[in-house]
Amino acid sequence: MAGPRRDYQAIAQATESYAERPDQMRAVVDALWNGLHNAGVSWVGFYIDHPDQPHDRRMVLGPCRDKPACSPIGLHGLCGQALISRQVQIVRDVRSLGVNYIACDPRDRSEIVAPLIDQAGVCWGVLDLDSWEPAAFDEADAAGLRRVLHAAGLTAIGLEGT
């Protein structure tokens, strides 16, 4: 991981009380942003699946920080791949994705996307983080994000998951 240490444990502990909040996703985005924006993260946000929409408009932006983002987006991008595969997706350099990369900010160089999976096993959205640094994310980030999402009640998948 490039840059300062990322304390996902502290973020997860802070989000444990968010599970029943009506603004749960906003609170998680804020906690992640506050904990990670000085650690090489340039954007944090959720995309929610709308399976009734065409594949090229299926994912709609939810709460995010700290700049505008594309919405709706299709399933061909990294968020769509995480939704379909139900696996965390890590890209060391988004420029390697070619036409499959949805560029909301041309400064972005790396990305990590974690699926949100409910108790029934349905993937209903994703959490997306970007960085202006190449190779900013790794498996430690994947585990940390799973921990935060699980603690906040946004996914049934914990550390043992994808």
C-alpha cells in the first residue's frame, strides 16, 4: 500500500452503531472519508444496483465523498464486475482497463470495489474507493473494507468472505 497506514479497525469500531440508522450509508461514507482521505484515497462512494434497468444504466450513485461521480453506470466497469462476481475487485492501474474503465476523474490511477451482499446472498450494490496513486490498494484494504461494511450492517460478508 502506498501512503500512510489505514486504520480500518478504528473505522469499523466507529461504524458498529450505524446498522440501524436511516442515513447508514451516508454515515459509513463519511467515516471512511474522514479516516482515509489523508491516506491516499481520493473518492469514496456507493453504487446501488437497479436490476430493473438496462445493463448500461443499472448502477446508480448513492452517498459519496468528496467530488461528483458518474451516474448511472453500466455493468461493464469495475463496479459492475464486483457486483456480478460478488468479489472484491482491486486494480493497481485503472489505465490498464481500457474501454472497461469508467473514468469519472481522469486523475484516478487505482481503485478497489467491494460488493454488498445481504443475508439471502443477493449482491445489492458496491462500495467504491479511488486513489490518484497507482497500486494504492491491496488485500489488506479488501479485508479492512469488508470489516467496515460488516460492522455497519451493510453486508453479510465479513473477513471470511470474498
